[in-house]
Amino acid sequence: MKRYLVSAIFMLLIINHLVSQEVDFEEYDLDNGMHVILHQDNSAPVVTTAVMYHVGSKDEDPQKTGFAHFFEHLLFEGTKNIERGEWDKIVSSNGGNGNANTFLDRTYYYETFPSNSLETGLWLESERLLHPIIGQIGVDTQKEVVQEERRLRVDNSPYGAFFEVLLKNLYTKHPYRWAVIGSLEHIASATLDDFKNFRDTYYVPNNAVLVVAGDFEKEKTKKMVSDYFGPIPRGAEIKRTVVVEDPITTTRKATYYDPNIQIPAILLAYRTPGQAEREAYVINMISTYLSDGESSKLYKKLVDEKKIALQIFSVPIDAEDYSSYVVGGLPVGENSIQDIKNEIDAEILKIQSELISERDYQKLQNKFENNFVNANSSVSGIANSLAENYMLRDNTNLINTEIDIYRSITREEIMEVAKKYLKVNQRVELEYLPEQKEAN
Amino acid sequence: MKKYIVFSLFSLFATLSFAQIDRTQPPKPGPAPQINLEEPTRFELKNGLKVMVVENHKLPRVSMQLIIDNPPILQGSKAGVSDLTSSLLGKGSETISKDDFYEEVDFLGASVNVSDQSASASCLSKYFPRILELMADAALNPNFTQEEFDKEKERILTNIKSEEKDVSAIASRVQLALAYGTSHPYGEITSEQTVNSVTLADVEKHYRDYFVPANAYLVVLGDVEFENVKTLVTQYFTPWSKAVPPSYSYAKPKDVQYNQINFVDMPNAVQSEVAVQNITELKMKDPDYLNALLANRILGGGSQARLFQNLREDKGYTYHAYSGIRDNKYSPMRFNAGAQVRNTVTDSSVVQILSEIDRITKEPVTQEELTNAKAKYAGNFVMALESPETIAEYALNIETEDLPKDFYKTYLERLQAVSIADVQNAAKKYFSTSNARVVVTGKGSDVLENLEKVTFNGKAVPVLFYDKSANKTEKPDYSAPLPEGVTAQSILEKYIDFIGGKDKLEGVNSYAMIAEAETQGMKLELEMKKTTKYQFLQDIKVMGNSVQKRVLDGDKGYAIAQGQREDFSEEEIEKVKEESAAFPELNYLAAGNITIEGIEPVGDRKAYKLKITDKKSCFYDTETGLKLQVVNIEEIQGQQITNTLGFHDYQEVSGIKFPFKLVQTAGPQNLEFTVKEIKVNEGVEATDFE
């Protein structure tokens, strides 16, 4: 215990020295294992309280998918001290707003208030962790809501199923293979005990990080944090097994029919390194190079000049164990998805066989610098970055140093990473086609 | 031992320190935070451009915004010229091509946008001088070209066309047109006709007339030094010639004399758009401005408000109900309360919305409602201060809205001082339930009967009729009496005679058709073959690939969809057999069990509606006798979906008239097939049905 304390103090000192830069913060652990990050900025009377739990869809039982996201809904249903339906009222009668979201690896809850309601934020989040009410009424209500959400976002939404279909094809063993929203049948058949078990396993302070960002007094806030969160009992250690996928060695071809679209799409998806890896940052640069902005390579060539594509896109989807990189487009007029595929392949081949130009490299650096500066413009955004850097990249201070990684990436490295990960035989090719209703 | 002591000491400490909070009650908020409102620094150019600079060095970035605070512009017969001008701006300048402009802005990681009454840009502070220069160049020396003009005009026309069946788009257009009048800038309608009358010269003139510095403000915000901004802005904006925009007057919008429903018939509507509206005169500088905002918030400003609670939570009429009040220094504005509701509850929704407006004008709101509404406004006000844009926006409002200098410094104080009586007085002044115009856009044949019975506060609310362009029109006639002697049989016979006669039709043994449709650039091909021997083939191809195929050969058949083959069930075989008739009217006539359901409008025609089955009806033109459409009700995953197939452009092939244009509408999807080829008694092989 003593050693622990010393090292914690030592750590704080170091961090304080390092961060005389953009985002100043302090971090420590409560005795129940909850990690706390404080970012004080008194320039505007605004404060965000946020908790990120290290649980996402990848922690689900393959027979009970959708639990992590369902839980996020359930935890707005009230607690021992907050009646059902009161949560939103409390937030808005304090002049604040809040929400939550769930992804592959984590679940995130947050509120932003005028700074005189900081304590309300801490109370709400500690109540959510300490004694949420997991009852039949809430479960039944949220089953309906989640079904509506699935209809809205996936089933009735143009191109809404693409991520789900890609995951299914990119991963065969890893729990990333099912979608975050999961299966409606699994949720429908789940029992109250299933949900209680899920909570007991993952909703424990030693699996969470609390961030307070904005206008507050540090000492008073530390005291409140320990008052509200300190008494919450530590949970059992969480056993995590990392599933290793076999590499993809031959192209996986898939077809999907979406009744909500009129124009087909081609999607090429690659399995790329987890988000903490340096190579994941290189992939981000490649993605920007290919498709960000009206003068980017693919946009300019396919949309503007050759007019083959109505739209092109490329998205790196960051996650802890593996990331996914998706590039694709929608054809215009007589052009086929094959035409688009050929053009994308030609452009990727170029990155693999020659260095990008000095000017394009400088453009990338400018864009990343601009993103970096704008990412830290609100306390709610800062809170999210701090939590995610701590929990999923294991380095809270990345909020200040991430730009150095991009600066240090060379043109040669971009070529190497493109060669290593963007191979045709290592990808999924998804033809995403309109499902045609009969015409008579 | 030692370890034990450390542990117990720790737990003692822990108990002491956690013991003091009461979790059963929400914590009380601390004292209201201090609001710190900076003042921008200012200067003015000789051409009239007023510049405000807000220095904020927290992040190395700059944003800039040019706002031209002109009175609203009446476009008249050239409506659409504003939009067109906006879409041609920001794409380079007289000396920089579009490609070079985009490349440079992207290279610097920046963004630049220009529209017909504003411009904006953002960038890292180190690129500020160049981005300011690019924004000024694009805004002051635009490169209007015929090529881009034609492209953008096409885009606007496509949008207008795609809105013709869009109930929400038509509803909001008519709501505005009726509130303000079609010769007011906020009520005028941009139509295909007005857009077509706009030329490149009109765009140039619009830009010359209105993109002038007389009412212009430039706000520069972020990591900059005042003196440097002054030098650069002076350099880049001094060439902007001094000028004042043309001015004219237009009729002041007025309320109606008595409560009334203005109905717009949209036969394809599955929901009604209901808007209760009246005219308000509210300016930010009015002493009861905040009172009016609070009254609106309690009535319909969110999910805790009365309209939402009543129409959604309590009655389940709608997903969302809201109200909106607007301030404007140039013109009286529209207050509206409304919702998108199910057809069957259209009349009830009108009454509920009117009642809620009535209640807030006649009864005081509760203290809890007022406290919560104030908390939301106070919270938004305080939290907005995080964004440096807020400082600029406030300074700009003080200037353009003629507000007292301390308007925002005293904002929270004034907000807290609003009383229950103030809210009620504002509601009385700004909301009307005696001169309310209720605009309902919906399916008349479903909703009118009940809508015409609506009474409010003991008085009938008359229904007046308008078309999609807000012109007065006649009540749509759904119940025209059937002319003497018209029966289902006479309608079917007239149709059969007209397309070729019974003998001709009975002589058709086989029939083959190829049709094409295009949706957003993608080609669909439809091939269909039928014989009198219950043989049927339908094949749909997308860009040459078959995506769906259905085949019937007598008593067996199958479908291939998404690459999977499935044999027809007996039920399906019966259904497809019905479809396999080339001229089903021959069968209807023989069966003799078809009934006539009345006369209904189809597009701009009138048609006899024949009920074929519970889920299928056919419509025949009352004058020409031609079949205009078939409506099928299908059940897909528990939902009833109306599938309409319209027939147009009848042409003769082998002495029989066939429709050469087929329009299929199912839900929001719309497919227009053009027939490429029809063959009668040729082009069909037995192998087609294998």
C-alpha cells in the first residue's frame, strides 16, 4: 500500500511537469480502484462529469449479444434515490444536458452543467454505479425502446447495416464479430438475472474512470469525489481473455441487400492494428490522404474528374484489440461498383509503391494539426478524450502528445504500413446492393 | 501486525470521510457562477464595414465571420436567385480557379464558405492571414460561370421536383405562404417556373445589389492580435465598394379575422401536418422578450413541455409536438404550434393544440414549470459562454438589435425576475386562440369529414381550401354522385372497348414486355412475359444483373431473390396465376363480383374506384375510361403498405392500347418505368417458364 502511494505521488509530479501544455490534468485512483481524472479550466462556468466503463459489446456472451448497449439504456431508468422518469428532469432543471453511448470496448455516460451544479453530476453518476434499479418495468420499457432504435438506425436506415455486415465478415472468432446493438432475440429472451449478473461483473468502480472537467475548485472536488464514489465497494477482478484472430489470407467476398437504398455501394474493409498502436495512427493518415476534403485523392479523381462515383468515403474504426479500416464508394450513372473498386485499388497501389508527395505530406500534417487544436475546444470533448486515452490507449497524456506521433510518422512509414495492411488478399469485399421490390 | 494497523487506520479514515452526504435528495446547486463577458474591440472601414475582434489565445486557431444584416430580400418572379447565388459563391475567385482554391484551403487544413449574405472561415492561427485573404477574394471577386450556374440550377430544379409529393415540404411551404403572404420575402414560393426564369445575369445582379458593405459586420475571433487584424482587414476589405442595398416595402403580414382551418389536400399523405399559427411582433429589445420565450418553452419547447406531454405522452397521437416563437426587427413573425399526427386523430389534435394554447393564456403556469423553464434558459446561457463565438454573437446582437449595452450582463437577473403573471401576459399577447390559422396538410378523403365538425370554445371552425401553392381552391369532391346508368360492368366494358375490344383481347395468347427505370443514376430493367396458360415470368435486373425473378408454369413456380431460389407455396401460385392474366378485366367481367366504390381523384383526373378484392382496387378515368392506377395493400412484417401502380401514355401495339409509362409508388419509393418494347403473340417460348 505504501509503495503504491509513493509511486502514485511520484507519477503525479511527473505528469504535472510534463503538462505545462494545452490540457492540464491530474489523475489518481480511489481505494476501491476507480480511476479519477481532473481537468481544471476556470475560463467558463461549465463543468462536465463523465464515467467510462471498460465494457462494450466485445465483453458479451455470444449467446447474449446487445447486453452492453442495453445496459446503457437501463441505467437511465432510475436508482434507489432517483425515481423512474426523474433522471432527465433533474438534469434539465439544473440547466444541464447529458447522454450516453456504447461501442465495442466501452460504455460512456456524461452530463454537462453550469459549474454550480457539479455536485449534482457527481451524485447522479455515483447513484448510477451504486444502486441502479434493475427491475422488470425498466427492462420491458427499454426492450421496446432498443427495438425501435434498431429499426431506426439499422433496419430502416439507408446503408444502416454496413458496419454489422463488415464486422461479421472481418472477424470469425473475436467478439467484435457481432454488432454493438446485438440481437433483438437475445435481448428479448434475457432474464432479470442475466442483467443483474452483467451489472455485478462490469459495473464496478475498479472497471471505471471518472472524469471531471471544467470550472471547479480542486480540493473541494476531490473531497466530493471521495464522498460520492469512495463508499462504492470494489468488485471482483475482471477476467479478460484476448481472442487472437487468424490472419485473412484470401479475399472474403460478401453481398448484402438493403431494402432502403437505391444506389449500390462497394466497401473494402481491412483488419488493422488496435488503436493504441503506432500503425493505427498511420492508417488514420492514409485515410485522410485518400478521402478527406474536396482535394483528397479519391474524391478529386472519382467524384470530380472522372465522375464515376456519387460519393466516396474511407473510415478508420478505432477499437482496442483490432481496428477496422473501410474504404468504398457509390457509383453514379452507368458506372459499376467494379469501376470504383478498380480506381480505389489503383490509388492504394500507388501509396504502396511510391512515396506520397512532399506537398501532400505537408497537407496531412496541417490537417492533423488543425484537428488536434479543434479537438480540445470544449470541456465535454476533453472529458471524453481523457477517459478514452486512459482506458483504451493506456496513456491519459496522449491528449497532449498525440500530435507528436503524427508529426513523427514519415512518408516511408506510410508506404510500409499500406503495404503491410492494405493487401487485396487480406480484406473483405462487400457488395452492398439495393433489394428491389417487384415492379408489378 | 503492521499491515493490520495500516489497514484499520485506513478504514477508519474511509468511514469518517464518507459519512457526511445525504444521497436521498438531489444536491442543492451552489451560488450562481460569476459571468464574465468580455467586450470585443472594434474598428470601421470607410466603406461602412464594421469589424469586431475577440482575442482568445486559449487555442492557436481563428474563426472569422462576415454577416450582412440586410432587410429580408423579396425575390419575386426570380425566386430562387438567392439560393443560386449562394451555391455559386465560395468556389474560387476571378484569379483563382475552383480546383486551386479547394486545394489550397484543404492544404492549410482550413475551411472557407461564402453565401449570398454571409461568409465564414476557420483555420490555425498561423494561416490566418492567407485564409482571410482567400475568404475576402472569394467573397468580393467571385467567379460566376455559366457551367457552374447550369449545374446548380439543375440541382435546385431536381430538389423542387422531388418535393412535389413530400407532405412535410409542401406543408411548411404553405404554412409560410399563408402566414406571410406569397409576396412577402418569408412567404414567397420558389417554383420550377421562377427558377427557370433566373439567368446568370440575374445572379450577378443579385450579388451586386445585395453583397454590399452598408450593413456588414466582420467578426474575427481567436488567437489573433488586434493591430494585425486591423492591418489585414483594411488591406483585403478596403476594395469593397461602398454601397447600400435597394429597399422596398411589402404588405405587413396580418392575422386572420376568425379561427379557421386552412386545408391542403395531399392524397398520398399517411400523416397530417397540423400547424396552429398566428402573427407576433416580437423584438429582442422588447421588455417582455424573455417572458415570451419562457411562455413558449412551457407550452411547447421540448419533451417536458405541455404539447409533448399531452399529444405524445398522454394521447400517443404523435412522436413529437412543439411550438416556436420568433423575434425579428424587420418583420412581424409567425408563432406556430404543431405536430405530425396520425390521419384518424387529425381533428382531435387540432382541438388539443388549440386547447393547450388557450389554457396557457387563461390560466397561470405552475411555479415548477416556470422554475424548470428558467433553469434550462439559465443553463444554456451559462454553458454557451464556453464557446468564444458566444461573445461575438452577443456583441453583434447588441449592435444589430439595438439592445441596451448591459443586455447580457443582466440576462440572468432579468430571467430570474420573470413572474408567473408575466408569463401569462406574454402568452395572451403573443399566442392567439381567436385569430388562429390552423394549417392542415393531409389526405382529405380520410380526414376532412371530421375536420369539418371541429368546434372550439363553442364555435365552429370553418375549413377553407388551398392548393399546394397556397392559392384558394374548391373543396375537393370525393362524393360526386355516380352518373345514371354507370355500373362496375359498364366501366369494365368501356375500358375493354377502348383499349381494343373484347375480341381483340381474347385473341392474345402471349405477351412480352421490356421496360426500364432509372433511379438516381442506376438503371433497372424489367422483363415480363405472360400467356393464357397460366405462365408468367418477371425478371428485374440492376445494371444487367438479375436481382429478382419470379416464374410460374401452370401449377408450379418459384422465385429467386438475393441469389436464393424458393418454390412457390400453393397460396403464392394462386396469387401469381391472377397476375398472369394479360387483361384481368376480362376475368373481372366474367366473375361479375366487382363492386363500384365511388369517384376519387387520381392526380388531376377523376376516376371510378372498383373494388376487386379487400386488398386491391382499380381506378378508371370517368371521362376516357382508361385504367389510371391499381392500388394494392400489402402486409410486410406486420405493417400495411400501400403499393400503387399508375398507368400513363397509352400507345397502340397490334391494335391494342398498352400503357407505356408505369409509375410504381410504395412508401417513399417511387419508380418510373418506360416501356421499351411490347410484343403480342410473339417473343415468348415455352422454355421461358422453366
